[in-house]
Amino acid sequence: MELKKKDLITSAIFLALAIIFTLGIHFTKFNGAIFSPMHLPVLLCGFILGPGYGFIIGILSPIINSLLKVIPTFPVAWSIVVEVGLYGLMSGLLYKKSGMKIIPALIGSMIIGKLGGALILSKALGKSIKIITFLAIPGIIIQLVLVPLIIKIYEKKTRTIIALE
């Protein structure tokens, strides 16, 4: 993975957004687990920058938020690290590398992330966890609406900039 200054800056912005969104939701006393605030920037990072950056930002976001005492402590935080890390990795793999359309890539990323998080949590707690526990419907709806919209706008703007060069 070739590191480009623009990609590093963009990934840092996604990381900052994941932290700011999570802090914002939790300081307003909303249930962050329902809205999944760090998922959106991580998904966007994977879609825009690819699986490597998406995976790294997906892992760093919950760890930093956990250190800031925003998300649950360990072992629950480990399941979030796996879930969100898989979100970033899979969105980049399915969309950027395999050429899958936005919606199927998004849904595939969500399913794999949720399954991975549930598996880790069940192993950490020593009991089976129902996947329904991981279904944050408002967060999923927000992601299904905003991710395709933002990606389409981003790609349109990027094509316009490239055409002007």
C-alpha cells in the first residue's frame, strides 16, 4: 500500500470524524450503540481510500474512543474493534477492489462486521450472543442513506476535478 500525503490526511480526517461523532452522540446522552456514530466515517474511509486505510481507521477509532472513556470498556470494546475494523476493510475490498456496487458492498460490509463483532463478544463473554443484539436499526438506516449519497457526491466531484486538470 503506497502511502500518499493526501490519503494520510484524508484518513486522519475520517479518524477525527469518528471520534467527534462518537463524543457528540455520547455527550448528548443519546444511546451511541443505537446510532453507531463511528461506523459512518469508517465506512466512508473504506469506500473512498480502500481496504487498508479503512481497516486501520476502523481499528483505531474504537480504541481511541475507548481510551477517552466514550465507548464500553474491554471486552465489549474488542467486539467493536473487530466490527468497525471489518466495516472499513470490507467496504474497501467489496467496493474498491472487487468493483461491487455501493449498496451491495455496504450491506455486505455491515453483515460481515456485525457477525465478526458478535463472534468476538460471544467468545469474550463465554456465552452465545444473538446477532439481533448488534442490530442498531437507526444507525443502519443512517448508513444506508448517507453512505451511498456521500460516495456519489464525492465521486462526481472527483470526476469533475480530474476533468478540469
